[in-house]
Amino acid sequence: TGSEKQGGKAYYVSTPIYYVNDAPHLGHAYTTVAGDVLTRWHRQRGEKVWYLTGTDEHGQKIMRTAEANDVSPQQWADKLVDEAWRPLWEHLEIANDDFIRTTQKRHTDRVQEFVQDLYDKDEIYKGGYEGPYCVGCEEYKLPGELLDGEGDFAGQKLCPIHKKPVEILSEENYFFKLSEYGDKLLAHYEANPGFIQPESARNEVVNFVRQGLQDLSISRSTFDWGIPIPWDQKHVIYVWVDALLNYATAVGYNENQQKFEETFPADVHLVGKDILRFHAVIWPAMLMAQGLPLPGRIAANGWLMVGGEKMSKSNLTGIKPQDLTSHFGVDAYRWYFLRAIAFGQDGSFSWEDFSARYTSELANDYGNLASRVAAMVGKYFGGTLPEATASGEAEKAIHEGLAKAVAEADRKIGEELDFQGGILSVFDFVKQVNGYITEQEPWKVAKDDSAEGRARLATILYTAAESLRAVAVLLNPVMPDTSQKLWDSLGAEATLGALADQRVQDAGEWGVLPVGSTVTKGAVLFPRLEEKPAA
Ligand code: ME8
């Protein structure tokens, strides 16, 4: 929009680029929705923003899946991207600015240049390596972190994340001199305490790096589904080096200098804690080797668990995001996981918890407030918003409650990535307004026909409607369709213009919704839930 800040660096947020070996599940959607709420929040502050997501399409994992399905890896990736990944993000109203695929030429050319450049700078050498490898992780494991197999896997060593046997790989490969970056990385973590979030993730990375880093094998020669090493075409570039570079190639690295400078580096890389080390150790070391600036923050989300295990594509649990949105709606879905789980912690999903919160917090607290207020403005003032001429202590408490909610939500969501805390700040305010109406009893005040009585009634309803105006703005990044319905019901589109142009940080100003606005009952924000579909 025209009101966005021009020039300067964009607030740049990324999700992991997801493997296309299978369709997305709740876990992928969790990270992507969090990034969407974060970027919408910053957009709604009037900042220039860049939100990137995409897909990771090379490596053995994808190659084997394609083989098992009798198609080429490229055909497999195309199908998954077109039929599963892009449609889900559209369905969840993810407002990403770009979608990068690692098989795109804009990416593969730049990756080759980056790696060639490191080779020319003597950061890469040829060597040999033998060790246990997990294809699920696409990563060499350290012997000490493996688990002993039982049952079918007796006598074998298992990946601690995938609980599947590792393979012993022995290769002559190219290596990146990662071991030389340990001290520089530790110095960076020390100087930038917020670089890795949450604290537990930061501690884990610091301990890992303190133990000493090994050089990183960055090529593979036992299969060919990858980007060729430019100076030795028998090798393909290690899928993680290829994948991490998406954050640079997607924003103009070596191609569009202006765009690169206006976007790179990322302010926040959102990642699951399973891929923290790649982002907090390898990626910054790769950037240091090129003299490129490091990202502002690596923020790790916890795992969504099912039956005590990490929900994963290989450990299929049968729940697709669409199974939940068809029941609860897209907005409630976007809200639920951020509301229910403290960001950074693990959390489990259950239908019962989602249903209970939907009914009590969304439908009863929020939805009912909106419909009650609209109904009363209709009944007592013919749908024309009256003026608040008789404000007192009770109204002052509402004004203050709103100012507090705005400040807290802006800090928690916009800065701290404490989505749960920020959402709760707004919902506490919703509760406060509900309490205000219960106490003020406008339906009783309405029976008093005197000028004083009318002034009190008008004041109560203006106060409630103006509070809802602010709530619509504050929750717009989380539940955009609901906020728009509320905005329309308050007649605000006609008087104040587009919701997207309202600034979250200014939402606490009082008296913004014009007297005389046409308030209508509008669409029900959170319809009653149908019976839970049979499993
Ligand atoms: O790792 N709970 O891709 P991926 C929470 N291609 N988040 C989860 C989750 C769960 N149960 N399961 C997955 C890759 N996620 C690489 C990334 S980036 C340069 C390359 C989310 O398809 C979480 O964000 O395995 C996790 O990091 C990501 O999906 C892994 O997706």
C-alpha cells in the first residue's frame, strides 16, 4: 500500500524451506502461520516487510521418494508444490512475498557461484569422510548421539530424531572449513544475546560449539539429485548448503544488488528446534566466510507432539491442517496453536482442547461481545453510533486497559515473538470490556428515558464499540477475516478506510471510531461448532 515506508531495509522474515517428500502437516503450518502473524504485525506497523517461504527439493530423501513413486524427482517436486504446499499456504491466508524452490535457476546458479567463491577463497578443500548418516535428517551423525535399536532394529544404531537406522557413508568429498569458525561464532553469540531464541536453544548451541566444530562435508558423489559442484561435476552440493542459501538467493544475492541490500540479512529466521544447528552454526559460518552480514535472530519453535512423539511426515498421524480448518475455520486455526502453546516450547494438540478454547474464548468472549454491542446499538440507537458524553471512572479504566493491551501486544508479538502472551493481552482486554458491560447493565440504563440516562447509555455503547474497533486492529494479523467482519459491522470501512492501513501501535488512541458510524449486526464471527467429525 502507498502508506508503507519506502526505501530502507525491509523487515525480513523467513520460514524453513520444507522438504517436498510429502504433503505438509500441522507442524509445518505452525511455523508458517507464526511467520505470517509476525510479518502481518510489522506490516500493520507501517513497516516495509519481506516474508519468504519455499521448498527444499534436492537430496536423497526426495530422490528416494520419487523413485518409490516411479517419477523423476523434478516431477515429484512439481506435483507436491502445486498440489499440496502452495494450496495450503493460500488456504491459510499466508501472505508471503515470494516462494523459492531450490530447483529454480535463480537459485541453482547463485548457489554454484557462492560455493565456487568459497573454493577460490580457500575455504573449501578435498578430503575423505566415513560416518553414520541419517537420510531423514540429511546429516552425518556423531556416534555418541545414536540410539541402540531394539526389536526389528536390534543390533543397529538409530537416529535420535527419526528412530530409524543410520547408514555408514564413506565418501571422498569437499569440505568447508567450519572448524575455523568456532571462536568467531561464540563471540557473536556472546555479543548478541538475542541471536538465538529461546534461551534453552541458545544454551544448546553454545554448548555444542564449545565442544569444537568439525569441518563440514559439503558435497556428495554417491547420487546426483542436486546442484553440481562447478569445478568437479561428479559431485553435487550437500542439500543443507544448497537449502540455507535460499535465504540469500531469493532476495537478489549476486543478481540484484539493490534488492539484496534492501532485504538481506533476515531479521528473523523461524525454524523448528530440529534444524537449529544448521541455522545457528553452519549458516552464520558460511556468511562469515563470505564477509556477509549475519541474520538478526534465529527463533526456534518447539515441536507439536502427538502421543508423546514429534509429529512428522514419516510418523504420520493422519491430521491435516484442512481437517481442522474445515471444522473450526481458518482464522480459529491460525489463532489456536499460537494461543495454546508458548512459542519455543513443545505442545500437544487435541480436539478437546481446541473445541473448548474455541467455545469459551473465541465464541463466548470475543464473538458474543461483538454481536451484543452491535445488537444494542441497533436496538437503542437505530444502528447509528452515539457519542460518549458522560464518561467517568469506569470508562477511564477501559481507556487504560486498552493502552496496556496495545503496548503489551506490540512488544510481545512484534519484538519478543511471544505470540501467546501478545494474544492473551488482547483477550484480557476483551474480558475487561465484557465485564464492563455486565457491570454497567446497558439494558437497564435503557429503561431510563431522561437525558442523563440516554447519555449514559450512549457512553457505554460508544465505549464498547470503540474498544472493538481497537480489537479488530490488534487481532487483524492473527485472524484477518474475523477482523474484517468486525470492521464491517462497526461501519469502519466507510468512516476510517481499510483495516490494513490502521497502525497497531496507534490502536490505543481513544475516540477514533467516528460518532455516526453505521453499526450493523453483520456476520457471526465464530459460529457454533458442528459435532466433531467421526475419525
Ligand atoms: O527440515 N512441530 O524441512 P522439513 C513443530 N528442508 N514444527 C514442525 C514439526 C512439528 N512436529 N514438524 C515440522 C527441513 N515442523 C529442511 C529445512 S531450511 C534451509 C531447510 C516445522 O520439511 C519446523 O519449522 O523437515 C521444522 O524446522 C520444519 O517444519 C522442518 O521441515
